[in-house]
Amino acid sequence: MFAATRQWFRRHRTPIAIGVGVVGAGYVATQYVLSKLNDARERMSSDRIAKENLRRRFEQNQEDCTFTVLALLPTVTTNILESMNTEAITYQIQHMKTGAAAAGAPARSPPSIANTLVTEDESRSMISMQSESGIHASQVALPTQAPTSNPTTTTTTTAPSAGEAAQELPAKQRKTKRQLWDELTISSITRAYTLLYTTSLLVMLTRIQLNLLGRRSYLSSVVSLATGSAQATISLENNDDDNLLQQQHALGNSTDFEVNRKYLAFSWWLLNRSWADLAQRVETAVRASFGHLSPRDLVSLDNFADYTRAVRQAVERGPLESAIPSRWLSLVLPPPGLEDYVLRESGILADSAAATFEHIDRSEAEAAAEADPSTSDAAAPTSSQTIPSPDSPSQVAALRRMLDETADVVESPTFSHVLTEILDAGFATLLERKVAPVAFDLPPSVGEGSIELNRLRNEKVVQLPKILSVLTRQAHVIGSGMPNEYLHEMEAVRDLEAFAAVVYSSNWESEIHEEGLLAAAEEVRQQAAEAVASGTSEEKSVLTGQAQVDESLVMVDPSQSTLESAWERALDQS
């Protein structure tokens, strides 16, 4: 039996050898294919995790933008309401009417229309303007800017009542009732529209600032991870301005800490200064469009919408239809000559000076520790406590780079396009959801609307004071905190999120070069190659760091790195 088996193997040894070779080759090929598939699966999983982490960071950043706007909005709202005190003008008109009625009461003679410009309907409109608003100038505690070098510290003062303001006017400065009505018309419309423009600009500026800082924080985390810094992690926590600065300061990245604080401080310009220029621009347009109206004029909703479009045309594009769109840059950022002024008025330079003195004290402590080694452990500061000079060249260059990029974004056509859509949402909310149902008793327009609704929008008229009463009340609503219907509608604009995504993902290549990310990653790869060649014990840690960098960084196509190209790609995909 064994002899027969040996003879069989001897006769078939060639086919058997071929079969074994085929099976072995198949096994090797299968293992090779499986290893490649596993590598591809791991790469896809790493890319998916990295993109998911980036998406989570981006979404968290947008939530931070919303809460930041809600925190900053009361400051500029207070400034605008104090500057344009419509309630005081309303009180003066009511005081003149009640004074005339009291003077005529003993004679029991009814007031004549010839002796007053206020009809019965107008009187009810003005009364509702004060009673239905729920907020009166004499009942609001307004935070005012402290006249110190640190305007970020606010004090609460009570505004004088409108009646006291009216009584303090000398007799020679008293205005006629028609003059007061004209002033009331311009003031109420200008105030509401200025708040809409300011809120829209604040939304856009906050989106730019926090998304630039979010991108910078993400890349800085990758740099720290690539260089093996202590506590180097790709953080997915809340990255709003305060938390972001605290995290960077805690990690010892004091250069980024100071630069980001100074960069965020430039929102002070819009909140405390440039809104006045914007209000002047809006007032000029309002006078040109609404200045010819009197309190007895009857206005339809379509007429009022046409006047509003004329105001927007003048504010956003200038007096000529062919004019270049207005430059928003002067409203968002200060001119270069006033940058130090903004930092000083916002209190950032004072805080930086205090940090410098703290750094000097620590240097003296280090010198004392060198003289007395026994106190070195208690006196020597840690590396995370060392604060560089606020005027270091690296900080100046980084801040200048961020301001220049912000200016480029603001001057881009993309910014004007998205801002226009946000303004459309804000004005639509005011006219269609507030003025139409309250002043005209019309349902909000949805899409093109029915023929009957379009007819009513054109034919149904009301007196101008009824519209002014709605605008006066809504001025307090536009600048209110949470919930803010106007802010919700503005942030619901689809292109706003796309714009934020473009800002977050554009210019990565230049940012990576400036942050030294490529050099750090190349250094890690060289260390990995040397570790593999030498077989040192550091091989595992180096390879792990390299893998973490590769899995954490989501690279962007260099051809799509600019703002314009990234925006075009976003529009194509939408």
C-alpha cells in the first residue's frame, strides 16, 4: 500500500508541485489583497473620523457665533436707542395735544382740525406707540460706556424720562407740531432700519472672526500634535471666544492668546463708533424717500415697501444704479490709523500692559531664584505661565495677517451677496410679519401670494402714524436678546452657513505654511524614518504621533483654497 502511494506521488509529482505552487501563490495574493483592503478601510475610516470631527467643530463654532451676537447686540442697541430717542418725540407731541386740550377745557370749545395736525386716528396711533410697546425710555436701565480707558466695563444708569427732557427745553427751542411729526417719522424709521443693518453686519463680522479663529485653533492643535507638545489634542469642545482664549492660555500658547484677544476686540468699532456713520447713511436715505410724507398721508403696504426699497438702494449701492456697491469695510473694521485707538478704547492694551508687568515680576522672581537656589521651586514660573511682550513682532505680524484676511473677505463680492440676503430676511420679517398684520391687518405674504392679497396690499391704506407705532415697538425687539426672531431669520439664510464654511476652509495652504505645520510634519516623518532604521524604542511613539497627525488633518485642494474659488464650488454643489 505504501509502495503504491509512493509510485502514485512519483508519477504525479509535477501536477502536485504545480498545484501547491498555485495554492501558495493564491494564498499570498489573497493576503496581499486583504492587507490592501484593510489599509484602504483604515484610511477611509480615518478620513471619515477626521471629517466628522471637523464637521462637529464647525457646527459648534456656528452655535458660538449665535451666542456671541446675542451677547454683543445689547451694546449697540443701547447706543442706537439712546441716540434716536423716538419715545421723547412721541411724548412731546402728546404733551402739546394734552396742553391744548387743557387750555380749551374751561371754554368748552371742541378742538378744531385747523388748530392741530393730529387727527383722532393719529392720536390713537401715538397712544398705542407708547402703551403697546411695553418699553418706555423712562423705564429702561441703559448700560452706558464708562468714560475710562477701558470701555468694556459698563455702568448702569437710568435714562431721564421723555417728559423731563421735554420740560427742560427752553421756550425758544420748542418745535411746531409738524416739525415734531417730521422728526418722529425720520427717527422711528431710521432707528428700526439702522438696527437691522447693524445686526446684519454684526452677524457677518462674528461669522468671519470666529471661523477664522476656529480654523486657526484647529491648525494650531495639529501643529502641537505634530511637534509632540504637552497636552496636544485635537479639541472638540466649545470653542467660543472666551473658552478658546482660556484653552490657549492654559496650554501656554500665550502668543495666540494675545493675538486672538486683540483680534476679537475690533468688534468694538462697529458696536461703539461706526454704527453712527451707518445711522447717518440710513437717515439720509430715509429723508430722501419718506421726507415728503405727512402724518395725514394714507400709505399702502406696497407703497411703504417701495419706499423701503429706495432706502436700501441708497444705503447699499449709492445714489446711482450703476454705482459700485458701498464699501462695508469702513463700518466693520477701523482704518489702519485708528487700530491702536480701538485696542486702547476696548481695554485690550491695558490688559496686555498688566500682563507685561506680570512677566517682569516673574523675571525678577527668576533672578531671585538664581541668587537663592533654595527658593527656585517656589519662585520659578512654569513654561505655561511665561507671557511674551504684547508688542512682539510675531504678534504684530499674526494680527496684521488676520486683519488683512478679514478685510479681503469683507471687500469680496461674496460678502456683499450674503449680506444682501441677510438684509432681505430681516426686512421681510419686519414688513411681512410685523407691519402687514399689525398696521394693515393683512396676513403675511407667502411666495407670490393670491390675487386678492396682492390687491389688498396695493389698495388697503392706513395713516402713517399707525406704521410708525409698529416700527417704534419693533426697534426694541430687533435689538433684544434671546429669543430674537430677527436674528433667527437672518441665521436661517442658507448662504450664511455656506459663507461660514468657505471662510473656515479657505486659505488653509497659506495658514499651514505660516503656522509651520508642513515643517513640523516633515520633521515627524524624518524622525519616524530614523526610528525605523535604527530600531530605537522611540519608534512606536513617533509612528503614533505621525498617524495621529495624518488622521487629524483634513487637507484641502490647493486649487480651491481661495475664498472665491471655494465659494464657487459651494454654489455648484448646492
